[in-house]
Amino acid sequence: MADNIQQPNMQGAPVQPQQPVQQPVQEPIQPSFDNSVSGKKDGQTKCPQCGSTDISVNAKKGVLRCNYCRHEFQPEIAAGMNGDITKLQGVWVGKGASDIQKGEQSKQMLTLKCTSCGAEVVIDTKEATQARCHWCRNMLSIQNQIPNGAVPDAVLPFKLTKQQAQQKIEEFVNKRRFFANPKFKQEFTTDNIMGVYMPYMSINANTHVRLEGLGEIKTRQYTVKRGDHYYTYYDADEYKVGREYDAAIKGLTIESNTQRMSNDKGETNNIINSIMPFDMENCVQWDANYLHGYTSERRDTNVNDLKGYGDEKVRAVARYSINDTLGKYDRGVSWKSENINIIGEQWSAVYLPVWLYSYFEDKGNGQGIKHYVAVNARTQETMGSVPVYMPLLLGISAIIEVVGIILFALMMGVKNGYKFSWLFLLPGLIYGFSMYNKYRNKNAKHVYETDTLQLKSNIKGYDTFNRKRKGLSNSMIEGCNNKTVNGSNANKVLNAVTGGNALGTAVNIGLNTFLK
């Protein structure tokens, strides 16, 4: 039996579907982000000591400062985002996450549309009358303004300074200079990085989960020789597994700008997704003062546009969260029946801070790729895409492949060499693929299931022995899905192969020495 699992009334009995919660419900959690309560207008804060609205941000201390009387004070925490999720029922939408009113236009906060790349950039006209696009660095014209829509519910202030972000970006790029495009290496500079507030939706969710399936524990592993080949087989004990529990999901973040969610081959937008998660518990009430010195993007989606996508992520996190009770199933678990009921949801619009470097790789004929290197301005997580000089990468990969084929031929002449000779068939292709992924990070993606905060409670379950199985050819149970994630860790694995172990380091040192 799994540790810390209660077993009343679940001894192998079939799990009945959970009845959905009827809506509306009594006394639901309904967070309030009405800035008028604190006397704000469009997020403008008054000094509690003198009443001045000339407020700036002291990023080092994380406080607001009055530029008139020099009084420093704490910002208002976004309390509505930190309520008791386990009591959340129904679907509640923060004021800032409400449907965008296209006719609404703030007198001070304007959104300008870039005529070069189409990005939409929010500026504070109190501070500046012109701005530069943080994606393609084109100067923006105030003649191309569009309606702002609703201001966000909360903002997570910048914590990382520009100098610190520059250092992180330089470290990232310097590890990828060898195969980088020569023109990129010549033009690379971090002087033009920009601080950007990206629009996200934050979801808190209260869920009830019931799962049933099969799990296997390996009891034996052995090798059998048939002719000139060896085969590995496994014996295992099979169990019927059931789990029922409540899961509270906190601060699940998804992009709310459609251009950042796209997978256009000319963009590397996945870079922005991959630097999550953020420390959402430190969000503060929306205050326009936090935009001073930074640019921001406009949310262009509503809750209804994102709800299906968001609910899919919520269910994935809730399902994955029970894995800490399944440790003994070393061959995995195959869930056959799932019922994940979202009892309550809270949607909030938030601005999250990112330091962004951009570079356009011109492919000719007006074609090209926009490469980004992004730094999470709270956690320092850094990810990016660097242009690859393919002639050099293909040349080095070809050399490695030829050496591998030669070693393959030599191994075939050694007694029992065929056991290992296949390792030398594709070294050039493997190296080229891994290095390309290390530079481009096309598969880099935030893994919601492992990175989102969650709290389980009221856990019940059963682990009933079913049968012994022998002579299995797969190392994992057929249909194993308990550890399936939507995010990709392929880039982390490949980086470990080429840059994080002794073999990869030796190969890179050898190549550099050979080419000098």
C-alpha cells in the first residue's frame, strides 16, 4: 500500500464518477480588484503621507517612494489572488481579466501598434510620448494607437536589474559562440536589452480527482541470448491502483497575448514560455507606477478564449500531483479511468517582468528569424535562441560521423564487438542534432505539471495485487501515462549530453583544439 494513503471504502471497488458541483453556490470566493476602493484611478497611487501622486519604485527594496516628500511605503499585496483555494467554487474573473472593451481608452496609458512587426506596446504618456518596440526595436508612432482595454488586476515588480540581466544574457550567449552565426557574433551586444511587462492570466483552481488504473513493480531483469543477439526481459508484479483526492492549484500562468502564443516558424516565442514559473505569491495590486522605465504588451484575449486551454493545464497539474504517492511503481502507472472535476476557478490578469534581447537573422528576400534571449526578472531563469552557422555545424558533424563509421568497422572485427558497434553508427547526426537544439532551443517549454504550485488533501486510495507478469519486453508498463507532461525537457537532456558531462566537455574541447 502506498504511504499516507487512506483506504476506507476503496478496496478495489469501482470508483463512481464524481457529481459536478451545482452552480451558482452560496458564499463563493469572489476576489475584488476594484482599484476605486483605495482611491486609485488607472492604477495611480497617492502617497499615504502627503497625498502626492508623483510616485516611483525603489526596485532594490521592493517599495514605492514618494518623489515629493521621500516617504517610502509598501505596495498593496494582491490579496484576492492569495485566498483559500480549497473553498473556491464556481468561476470568478478579476476586474482586470474581464472582457476587453474595445471602446475603452485610458487618457494616460496608450497602446501603440508597431508597423514593422505588428507587436502592440503599452506606454505611459505621462513619462514618454514615444517608444521603441521591444521585439524588433522599431520606433513607434503615436498615430498608430489602439484601444487599451482593461488594466490588469496585479503586477509582479522587476527584481533583477538591467546590469544583472545583461550578465545572464552574456553568459547564455557565450556558451553558444562556437557554432553561432559570425554576423551575430559581430553584432551581439546587450546594451539594447529592454525590460518588458508581459500579459498573463493567472489561474487558481480547486479540483477533485478520481483515478483508476494499473501499476507495475519490477521483480526481475534478465538477458537472454538468441542466436547472435541478446534480449532483455522483465518480470513484474501488477497492481490495481486507485486514488481520490482534492488538489488546489495556485498561480498557474498562461500567456494572454495571441502573438506570444503562436508557433510561427519565423518566431522563437517559446523562449518566453520557457522561463516560467514566476513567484506569483508576491504579486501586488496593479499600480501604473511599476511601468516607469519599462514597456509592456497589451492583453488581447478574454477568459472565454483561454478557458479550454487553461482547464486542460489545470487538469494536467492535478493529475500529475499524485505521483509522490506512487513511488514504488518503478515501471510506472497506466491510468485507465480519470475524472478530474474543476470545482472552482479564479482568473486574474497580471503583468509579469521579463528582460528581453532580440536579434533578427536576415535570410534574404525579406525572410528571416527573430531570435530572443529572455530572462525571468524574478528568478533569473534564462533561455534563448542563437542563430546557428550551419556550414560549420554540418562540417564538424560530418567529421564525427566519419570517425564513428571507422570505429564501427573496427568493432565489427573484434570478438563480441557487435554488442556495442551500433553506438558508432550515428554519432555525427546525434552531435549535430544536440548542438542545434542547444543553440536554438526550439523545444524549450514551461513544464506546467512540475512547476505549478499545488496542495493535495483528503487523499484516499487502494493498491490491490492483481497478478504476476513474466517475460515482458518493455522497461515500462504498457500505456504508462502517470508522468506524462505537456512541456518538453528534450533541450535539458541534450544540453546535459553535450555540455553537462565529461564526455560532452571532452568532445567540445577536442573540437576547439583541432580547429585552432
